[in-house]
Amino acid sequence: MVLVYLLFCNRLTTVGAAPICTNAQVGCHILSLANLFDRVIQHSERMHGISNDLHNEFREELTGVILKLLVAWRDPLSHFHQSMVHHYDFNNFSSNKALEMRDMVHELCKGVEKVAEKMQRLGIISNSVSSIASPEALLPSDSSEWHLMKDYDLLYCFRRDSNKVQNYLKILKCRIVPEHGC
């Protein structure tokens, strides 16, 4: 913990033209508490901005992964339904459930496509997701898509927590140094 604090403080003390020193050495600037707060808040804002950018990229990737998964299930579920219809060991109920699953995936895919279109119109994601729902877009993909989903969760939590840090620092500054920009 102390090492992380020292590394963090070292990065904050070198953010300017001259180094910041604690003992008023020659060539060093002594910063007020308000200025130190400004620096840590700026650093926190940069950290949150980077995590926000990554989160947005993963949101787009995740939308694409969802569409790819739904499109990938279209044919297998159709074949599954057909095999149940022609297989005498399964009753009509099982065949109907297979048909219902196939139809639900199809409807869900259309719904996700509408959500993606709306997100594109609102500028939340780019237009590159549009072509994913077509069967032609189903080129073999690597297994990293599952890792994307885990990474997305991690980035989501980090993004949320980095925003908390930023806000807590601003609140702390306002409570301790209210005369400087609160």
C-alpha cells in the first residue's frame, strides 16, 4: 500500500515544469493543499476518462458479440427443430419447444438489432455493428469473445469506481479547502 502511495505521489509531483519538493529545495515549487487537490483530481479525471473510453469500446464489442451469438444460433436451432420433427422418439411437445426456442432467438436478434440501431443514432456506438446480424458476417471468430465479456465486467466496475474516486476527491477538496473553486 505504501509503495502504491509513493508511486502515485511521485507521478503527481512531476506533472509540471519544475519538480515539487517537500523540503523547499532550490528549483522546487511548494504547492498549496488546494493545488495538490487540483493535481490529484486532474489525474483522477484522466484515469476515469481512459477507463470510460475503454468501457465504450467494450460496449460496442459486447453488442457485436451478442449479435454474433444470436445469429450463430439461427441455423443450429432450425436443424434441431427439424430433427425433432422427423425423429419419432420425441413427442410433439418437444418439437414445439424447439420451434419456440428458434423463434425466440430470431425475435431476440431482431430486438437487439433495433437496440443497436438506436444506440448508433444516439452516437453511443459506431455503425460497424450493423452488418453483424447478417449470416455473411459469421466468419469464424476466436475464443477471445468470452474473455471480452469478462473484461467488460471488469472495466465496468473499474469505470464506476474511478468515477467514485474522482467525485470523492472533489468532495474532500470542497470540505477541506472550500475557498478554492467549490
